Amino acid sequence: MRSALLALAAAALAQDAPGPKPADTEQWTPIPPVVTPGRTDAAAPADAVVLFDGRSLDQWVSTRTKGPAGWKVEGGVITVVKTAGNIETKRSFRNYQLHLEYRAPANITGSGQARGNSGLFLASTGAGDLGYELQILDSWKNETYVNGQAGSVYKQNPPLVNASRPPGEWQTYDVIWRAPVFAADGSVTKPARVTAFHNGVLVQDGFELAGPTVYIGKPVYRAHGPSPIKLQAHGDPSPPISFRNIWLREVP
């Protein structure tokens, strides 16, 4: 009888055992040092593919519907419409150099991950938040887990430094992306790799990704080919962020 009761108790404990949580993959230390960025000239070079020139979203579609991208274009700027969901490029890419500028509004509210949250997905591999994310966040005097702050490869690698400008100012990402390479059987022969500059300051130095971004648990590669670039309409309650001057150069 005693052994039966013990077995029942063990089974009940097993059922109540907690599963994976977002906090399991949050890294809080060491905190990257703060670096004040300089200014950069970000005019598109002659051989660039211009993804946003200030006039229209004709290079983008809704990730969810593949129809028109439903974000607002006004005054040479794209502003996120959160209810419209994520948007992605019509074209797919492999390896490239990318330039993008973003701005959290001066009246930004919230804290942690609920403050100017978005994401630059360097290769979009699905309709949800699947892909390889370089985090966008207002990280000016805003505490959060360091592998979730601006300049991080989300949930995989913190930035080398925090090069964020204050909200209301334009910020830049300049990224070198090397897509993963897969064998015929789907196994990874070369992992994805990213080098990134935030406001002209190196924040990711050839970091090799363990797979696409996941919010809970560990990333796992699944074979894929050339992919769109995605911008995230994050559901946090803070005022939406804006983008401008987006271009890339395909590289061998």
C-alpha cells in the first residue's frame, strides 16, 4: 500500500513539473558597456537593392497574407501598424550587406521588452516570429535581459556594447549576413553568421547562430533556401517605431 501511495505521489509531482519558460534563455549578466555612437553617412551605394526609398512599400508584403504591407508611409518614413502584423520583402536573399534606420518615438513608454520592441529578421523562415532576429528595442537607459536588448541576436548573443541613442533619434543597423548552408540530407554544413554595427559601432562580430530565433527553448536548424527579410510588428503596448532608408547589397 505504501509503495502504491508513493508511486501516485511521484506521478502527481511529475505532472506538476514546470516545462520550459522564456526566462530559461534570458541572460542578465554581464551587462554590455555603454558607448556613445558617432554619426554615419548612410546613402545607398550605386549597386544597392533599395527596399525603402521613402515613397512606398512596393518592395514589401504582409507576412501573414502575402498581400499589401499594411504599415503607414508618411513623410518619407514607415511607421509600424501593429494590428497589420509583420511585413517582409517580396524578394528572397541569401548573403548580403544591409543598411536600415529606425526610431523609437520621443514619447516612448513602457520598460524592458515592452518599450519600442521590434525585430529585424535577417532571414524569415515562417509566418510567425520564425527567422533569425537582430533585436530592435529602445535600450537607452532601459534594463532588460542582455540577450534581448538592442543589438543582440535575440536570445542567443548579447551585443558587445550598448550603442543606443535616446528615443526620438534615428538609429542605424549595418549588417553583414551569411545564410546557413545545408547538405542534401538537411544537416547544417555551415551555420548562419552575422556581423552587425549599431550606430556605426561593432556589436556582433561574426557570431555563428545556433539556429532560428525561438522565444522559449533552444534553437534548431531546419533546412531552407533563400529567404525574405522581415520587420516585426511586436505586440507590446508602447507607441510604434518607425523605419527609413533601407537598402542592401547582395554578396557572394
